[in-house]
Amino acid sequence: MFKLYYAPGTCALASHIALEEAGAAYTAERLDFKKSQQTTPEYLAINPKGRVPALVTERGTLTETPAILAFVASSFPKAKLVPEDPFAFAQAQSFNSYLCSTVHINHAHKMRGYRWAVEESSFADMKRKVPDTMAASFALIERDMLKGPWVMGDQYTVCGPYLYTIGLWLEGDGVDLATLPKVAAHRQRMSERPAVQKVMVDHKV
């Protein structure tokens, strides 16, 4: 059985949804970031990065959302959560990598500027830029990457939970969802899935 460590409002939601969609046997442990549980010695022994998600398996602990999503999809092939075609699978990986390496970083500049600078003025400047960078990233997703009705087209994949998760941050980042009709429609479809509805109960702040 797997064990997922997560916190509400984080990208761990994507992995949680994927586990549920796959029909995996797992437990989920919620961390309280307000109490800095992610930096306790107990959790750092599990994930030295001090972040979520972390998925504990019988072979060790996996971190980083794209890796966990690919692992879950590969471990439960009957769920068909990634394309079988190698090129299409690489496209799915490319999409998830973009969310991880670019979009999530754009978002993080709003409240974690201390990772990149030391001056308070720099933090404020980075925060002001977030609406622009998030809007630009999602405009690209809307125009060129979201095939519809799901990210990869007709097949529902682990790209869906990841896009849904980061898309939930848009309004808080100052992005008008009305400018992204395909992203908005995808969010609605995701919210109607039983697995998403079940998992979201655990992610209420």
C-alpha cells in the first residue's frame, strides 16, 4: 500500500487525484504547513526536501509531481492514465514538466520570493509580476497545449489532475478565468469526476 503526504492548496492534489483515479490502495496523511510540519525531523526523514507531495512505496519514497504521476500511471496500466504511444507519452510528460518547471515557479514568486532574492523590494516586484507570468503561461496552454476535452484529447490522463490543480490557483494569482474558456471548461469537467470530488474533501483548507 502507498502512503501519500500532502497539504491543502499544494500541487500534491494532482497526485492524490491520480491515485484515486488509478484505483490504488493508499493512505493519505495531511501535513499542516501553518505549523511547519513539513520541516519537522520526522517528515524530513521521509522527504529531505521538506515539500509535498511525497509518495512512500515499498521500494522507497518518490517526490516531484511529474515523477509521481508517471509512476502511478505506469503502475496501474488498466486505468489508462497515459497514452501507450511513446511519442504521445512524451508529449504528456512535456506538458506536466511545463507545469512543474515554469507555471508552478511563476506562481511561487507570489509568496516565496525569498528563494530567489534577499531584498524586500525584490519580493514585492516578483509578486507584482505573477499575474502577467501566470496569464501568459495559461494563454499558451489555452492556445497550443490543451487539446480538449482533456489535455491529451479524448483520453483522460494524469495531465488532467495536474492542470486542474494549478488552474485552481489562477484567480488568487490575479488571472481572469473568463479569458481562458478551454481551461475553464476543463476545470468544470474535472470537478464533476467522482475521484476529484472524493479527494477534494480531504483538501479543504
